[in-house]
Amino acid sequence: QITLKESGPTLVKPTQTLTLTCSFSGFSLTTTGVGVGWIRQPPGKAPEWLALIYWDDDKRYSPSLNTRLTITKDASKNQVVLTMTNMDPLDTATYYCAHYYYGYRGRFFDYWGQGTLVTVSS
Amino acid sequence: QSVLTQPPSASGTPGQRVTISCSGSSSNIGSNSVNWYQQIPGTAPKLLIYTNDQRPSGVPDRFSGSRSGTSASLAISGLQSEDEADYYCAAWDDSLDDVVFGGGTKLTVL
């Protein structure tokens, strides 16, 4: 069964860089049609997609946050890492990683981690 | 301001049928499939409907989805108290090169 779990700091200061790790099991990031994405959700607001990395190492970023984001994978460790630079209090949110299916059935996030709340404050 | 537009709230009594709309444009819903997510407060979103009208294993057939033109709908029949949650539509947007979500609809079971 597919599971994902986010880890990283719960509190970061403004201007700092956030590094989050997604550790997963039940699938391989070397399998065609598989990806892992990051989505965040500010308190009381809708989810916002951040980044996506595919099995072939293709990477996609939210255009509005593109300059601040980097996503990488270590398929051998079953991990995906997201870094976000120049953190601001407006970046306070729950950050989720999710398994992405991309194939003949469509493209969607079908398995999500439990999320990790990141607060940006001095 | 979300790219996909949903009503902020919806409600119904147990047993009723409710529908939630999701309005987009030619660059998202008009040219790409729509997915729906259910989020119970304090938990992660859960995939409810994928590719417009497909249900993942384990999702009751009380939930159904449809897409027409640049709009999509989620219908819930035989409403139950455990359906009380936030519902989000999502789709890829070709112009933005972005996964876009709706603003969400809070469903209340009266």
C-alpha cells in the first residue's frame, strides 16, 4: 500500500530557506507514469500546487513560485525533497506531498501524506 | 481568487441529493480532465473523483462527477452526515502550466 510522510521544521524565520522531505513507500519513482508533488494549504484556504517531479526527472513548478522552489528526488532512498527560499509569513501553511498518477487513466494526486504545518515567524 | 470557481457553501439534509459546481475556462476544464477531492477538517485531501467521472476503489457510488464544456459538477446522492467536509475541484491549466484548484465548497449536512 502506498504511504507518504512529510518531515521538516515546524518553525522557520522570515528570509530563511525551508527544506522538506517526503519519504514514501509502496511505489517506485523509477516507474513510468509516476510522480511526486508538493501542495500547500494555508489555514482556512484552498490547496495550492507547488511542484512536481516525474519518474524521468522532469520537473514542473508553480509559475508564481518558480524562482523560489527546487524539487529533487532520490529514488534509491524513496525520498523527494522540496526547498523553498526566502520564506515569508504568508508561506505559513500545511505542506503535503502526494503520489501523482500520469497515464491513460488521467493525471491526479491519488495518495497524500498527512501534511506538516510550517509556521513562518520571527 | 482561484482559477476554478466553486460556490463557497452547500447544504442538504440526510438522504438528499446535492451538487457542487466548478467553473473554469478553455485552458483548464475545457481541455483537461477534472479531479475532485474531499477534505474532512484536520485531515489531508482525499481523491474522490478522477478524470471527470471515475471513482477510486472504495469511494461509494453515491458520489458522481461530470464535465461539460468549461464546467464540472460533483453530485452526492443519499447525503450522509459523514459527507460533511470541504470539496475541491482541480485540473491542469495549459496556459498557466499549473495545477489549479477551486476555492473549495464547504458542505453542511443539516
